[in-house]
Amino acid sequence: MLRTKNPCGKVTNRLYLVMDDLADEFGTGTLRLTTRQTFQLHGILKKNLKTVMSTIIKNMGSTLGACGDLNRNVLAPAAPYTKKEYVFAQETAENIAALLTPQAGAYYDLWVDGEKIMSAEPPEVVKARNDNSHGTNFPDSPEPIYGTQFLPRKFKIAVTVPTDNSVDILTNDIGVVVVSDIDGEPQGFNIYVGGGMGRTHRVETTFPRLGEPLGYVPKEDILYAIKAIVVTQRENGRRDDRRYSRMKYLIGEWGIDKFRTVVEHYYGKKFEPFRELPEWEFKSYLGWHEQGNGALFCGVHIDSGRIGGNMKKTLREIIEKYNLNVRITPNQNLILCDIHHSWEEPITVALAQAGLLHLCFVLQQPTEIDPLNLTAMACPALPLCPLAITEAERGIPQILKRIRAVFNEVGIENNESVVIRVTGCPNGCARPYMAELGLVGDGPNSYQVWLGGTPDQTSLAKCFTNKVKVQNLEKVLEPLFYSWKSKRLQGESFGSFTTRIGFDKLQELVEKWEGPLETA
């Protein structure tokens, strides 16, 4: 498997077409969009690796920092709005990605024979990286921030704007939120720290965790604050046991106050109080939208991020014909950018003629797609991931159909939905611990059931039960969904309902369940 690095999910027209070609020539014939706004190519043979890597690099792409114990791809809202706060969030994400990109030349020595194919970095990024006024850097090292040992574990950052939780902001090591004045001018950033999804089965000292507020910084200080947080993790994160090496465990051990004090030592300033934020909302950006510059963008739903077959052919034809740039969303969907108004109808027709109508929105209305699919996510799992215990991507289509059948059985309307995420192991790549219903592989054809996340992605789910065989899911889900349908408050989501009722009562209901008619 090969993974790219695409800050904000931005993909140029040229790079998309190259990735499409590489998938056919050297991969399995499919492109995989990830939950961190990147591509995965599967099936790349070792003998072809240099050809594939060098082709990506020479066509405005990169894989540098897509894996390993360093900062991974930086998330930001994928919507190509021209609103000031969105543009500023995306620019900030790109600057953070540049700041924390490895600087030694081995990557280019290996894959393009030492030829550095890089765009010029903003001067503020270079200045922040080289600044050592508070002891953050390794002097005279080719890696001033990472040194020779890099970080204790992978590191994840997301940037967004108020209300827009398309990036699952609280699941990251660092979550950065643009704060603007009443005129919409960005002034600074709120910073969350300590989120993370991964855990280990039967090791209760490992756990998913939500980020918590650290403080506010003015906009000119954001790179220095980010660097200070990273260095705090570099110097203090555990390196003796990788299960506990993520920054969430450091903050869990120290507490946020001690963590803030140490970060301020490297930052050289005190953090200002966290600014008040409005409520979060998950935004998918599916369908047609105005960019704000006279052009349109169209969000296309991709089940589990897997682009193949006729879908792949049609998307390539559209992207190539209209010379479109694209963006990958954190929900594994694709946004077609910079579309002239006169192209809207032919692009819609092209999608419809190719049988892709059920994968897009037409005139703002979803067509032939189950609402369950719109927010569902799954990791690749078997047969592509060596960590997988059971199915996820291959299993979720049938699971969603079975859940819809349960909805029909208990009388839930076709336009209603819950957030469902499935992973083949407990590492949490599809962020199942934020779902209203999370299925986490815990054995062959077996899942833990997690309940209690919310549609706005601000609440952590909890484990409801273990070792549910896939063929027995209805025995658990039917009583839960029937109870939700019959006892929910007005507008109450499934996740909020399970939290309010409590797991003890729900367990009792599942154990005594004999069907809707008998329970009514």
C-alpha cells in the first residue's frame, strides 16, 4: 500500500489523472480515498515502487510524511469556498504541513535520484522552523524539529472554521480553529489538544480520547505554538511502549494544566483564554454549491472512498474534459472544483448516464441513495490491511442494507439515519469511536458494538457489548432501534438517546427482546 500526502485534500487536475493511471498500471485498478484526505494505492509491487513514487513526485504530489512517527496529513475543510476564514484555514493547514515536513534529503535521494522537486515555502514557515529562541530545535541538524529519532508515534493535526466539523476536529492530537472578528477577518486560533482514536482490545489502559481546550493564540503565532506542542510531545511522550506513545496519554497522565505550562516554556508566551465558539455541525458538502467566485463545486459521494470500475472511468472523463481540480474530504468523498455554471447540466447528465446518479446529488436533492450511506465510513481492513481482524470495507454495504431492513421492521422512516462506522481492528482509522453506532472488529466475523457518538462528532462513544457475530447483529440492533423509535424525544439522535437511557436499561432490553409486537 502506498499513501500520498495532500494537505486540505487538495489534488490538482494533473495529479488526479496521474494517480488514476498509476492505479491501473501498477495497482489494483482502484483509487482509495482515505479518512485523512489522501489517496491510497493498493497492490504496488516492490519492483515498481520507485517508478510509482517518482511519478507522483514529478506530478505535483508527495508521499513524504504520509506514514511514520511524524506529523501526518493535515486536515482542513475540503470545500473550495472563497470566504476569508475558509481560505485562511486552508492556508494555515498547508503552512503547518510545510513546517512539520521532514527536511533531510534522503526521500529525494531514494525516489528521484536527489532531485528536489519542491515549491518555495512561505518565509514565515522557514522562519518558524529555524527559530530556536526557546530551545525547540536540534542545532545544526538536517532535521531541526525531529532530530534523529522523530516523534514517539504518529501525530495528527486538523484546522477548521467555527461550526464546520467536517474534519472530526476533536479526534486529532492538535485541533486548530480559526477565530475571526465581527467583519469576518481572521484574528487568531483556538487550539484543542489530546484527541486520538487508537486503542488495544482487552487493555483498558488504552482508550480513545477527545481533544480538550489548550488556549488561544494570535494568528501570527500559530506556527510557533504548533511547534511548541510538537516539541513537548517529542521530549516527553513515551517511547518504551508504542501503545502509550500518542500525545493523548501524555496529557492524560499530566493533566491539561501541566501540559500547558510545559508547552508555554517552548512557546515563550502564555496562552490566552479560549474564545467562545458556536455549536459544531458535520458538513458533507455533497451536491452543488457556489464557491463564491462565480464558479460551482460538486460533492460526489463515494462509498468507503473506493473509486473503481465505471465510476472511475466516468470521474476521469469529467475531470479530464473540464480540467477540474478536485479535493478529498475527511469522509472519503470527492469534490469537483471550479465548475462553470454552463457545465453543471452536462456534468450531471454524464454522471446520470454512467449510472452514477445514485452517487451524487441532483439539483440539491439526493437521488437513490440511502441516507445511512452518506455518513457511513469503513477502513479497508481485509484483505488489504495486515492489522485487520475482520471485514470493514467489504462488509459495510451489506451491513447498511441490513440496518435499513431493521429500520423498516421497527417503523423508522426511510429519510432517517444514524452515523455508522466500521473498522476491522481497534486502531480506529475510520474513527468508529465517534459514531452513533460503531462496529469494531474483535475477532473473525465478530464486532464490538459502540454506542453514544453524536451526528456533530463531539461526543465519544462507549463500548456497549463485545463479540457480536456479524450474522447476529440484528439481535442487538433491532431492540435498540425499536426503543429509539418509540421512546426518543423530539429531534433526539440515536447516539444521544442511548446515552440518556443508559446502557444498563438497553442491555436489559436486548436480553429480553422478543420482537416489536411483543414489546409494544
